[in-house]
Amino acid sequence: MERKDRPGYLFTIHVVSIAVQPDNLKENQPKPWTLEVLGLKRAVIEMSVEKGDVTFGVAGILEFRGDHLTLTGKDSGKMVGDVAVSLGIEYQKRYQKEGLRILKTRENDRICDCTIWDPQHFLGFLHVIKTIPLDVFVDLAPINYHTSATPEEAQRDREEARLVHLQLIERLYKPLLKVVTVWVEDPTKGDCSEWTRLKLEERFWVKKVPPAIAELLNQAESVFREMPRLRTLIERLVSHIEAKLFAESWLSQAGFSKGEGFGNVAFKAMAEGSLRAQIYPIWLWESGKTLSEYLKGIADSQVLSAPKWEMETVVYSKRDGVGRTAAGTEETVTAIEKIMQFLETQEPARRLREGLATVQELGGKVLPLIDEELE
């Protein structure tokens, strides 16, 4: 059976030429002089990939001093990641050890950067491929095993799928598991920077993520992207309502003249003599908790049982930044509650809370899907 007719055939990798550049040479005596290679600097590899009726070139530079391989697609270059994975899988099957690890793809998947554990041995492997071209039969999506495949072919497919799956776990699912868990446990501390990074630096592997997972992550990324703008708007709203409701009385109570101006405000909580915390209205709003619930969470984190809290409001002069106490516990609690009531009427504040709830819900959907991939 022709290889192109065998189940699962994808493409064939040909190593066309290998040119090795020495690092240092030593003269051998006596005359006529000969040169002995003391070390290798790099190898330049020319490859061609045959896929159906199309053939395209791939250039490789193997750096011995940096244990690095760069593959660059010359023509239809978006398969360089597939070429790198195929070489890595074949090397591991032949020699029972990892030889190549993809670091990242760049320039729209035209260039693939890899770490090579043993460049000299890997060069020998490429010489083998130069003699015997590498036929690639594994699709990097889940494999269908055909009844016409021999047991040996089926075992090879299973081993190749396992190796690809392990790469996905290490490169994608483990880092994603950490950030998505934060979304579920406390979305106020979450972000989507890891998924954004993976899409830029691990594009080749991200394409292998099941669409159900990728779609949920993209939805969360869209929600997170709006949050900085909403938080900025909420900070402005808080400053506006503080100035509107409290500026005149707090300036007077703090001993400031109107000319010194109403600057920043800090709400501070103290308990058990040494426990101190600053209450940021936007953080309290994001938490969705009452002030007492929020303070209890702070106490619980310090393993304190129902401490008695005292609070104060510190107002800072806009002119010189000096801070003075303007209100005690009762007035501070009342002020914070009024700010929360005000935010309940504001669209940006409601949208931020809704966004956090959405992210938490999306995280709850993504986690079991990732768990399925880890099995």
C-alpha cells in the first residue's frame, strides 16, 4: 500500500542537506597540515515537506552552543510547528528520551523556536531522516484507529497521541488550571493574561485546544478586557460621591480650611491593637459583601475570632497631601454604606459585578472540561 493511501497519512519530511559550521579548528603537524575540528558551532539544515501534491521548504538552524533549533517555513510556512512536533515524537520513539521541546511559534506561525537537549545526537538523527524520509501519519487532533491498521501501526498512533497530549498538559492545561481555579474561588483576583499569553506564544498548541474550552476562555477574556475601564469609572464615581456628600463636613472636622482643598480619602479599620486594614470602596463593592462580612473575612485570614473593629476616615489635603482624621467608627461605617448604596444605582458598578459573576460561571464550566483533558 502506498504511504499516501494508508490511514492517517499527513505528510513526509525530507532532509535535503546538512551543512555543519565548526567552532574552532586546530592545526595538526607535521606538514602537509590538516585541520582537526575542536567543536561545532551550528548546523544549517534544508528540509522539504511533501503534503499531497504540494511541497514546501523548511530551513533549520541548529545552534550547538545554545542547544537551540529554529525552524523557518520558506513557502507555506504555517506547518513548521507540525514539523517540529513530528521530529520530536520520532526522536523520542527511536531513542526513548526527549530530544526537542517547542518554546514558541512566531511571525504568524512561520517560525518555530525549539530547545534541543543533545544537539550533536539530534544532528545524527537528522542524518537518519536524510537517508530515510520521515512519513508522518498522526494527526495532532484525536486519532481514529482504523480496522485496517496493523497492531504495530495502532501502537505507534497511540504513542504519538500520548506524547502530543503530554505536551498539551504541560504547556496549556496546567497553567490554565491555576488561573481558572482563581476565577471560581475569587474572581476579583483573577485575570485572563495567561490565556492571552498562550495565544501569542503557544499558538501552535492553542489550536489543539477543544473548541468548547477555547470558546469559554475567549468569552472570559472579553469580559476581563472591559474591567479596567469599569474600575476607572467606579473610582471616579466614588470620588464624586465622597466630595458631594462629605467634603464640607470632613474638611471642617479634620481642621482643614476650604482653601486647602478636599483630596483623597482613606477608610481605615483597626482591631486587636495590631490588626489594621484599609477599606477600599471599589474592593468592597467587587466582593459583593456587606462591610461586616468583609471585615470578618479580613479577621478570618488572620485567624482572629470576632474581633471588635474600630474605624476612622482620614482626609488628605489637596494642597499639600497632609492627612488628618475626619470621622470615627460610626460616621465612617455610615459613609461607606452610603457609597455602596450610590454604586448600586450606577451602570458601570453593576456591569463590573455582573462581569465578575460571569467569569465565575465560565470558570465553573471550564474546570471540568480541563479535568477531562487531564485524564
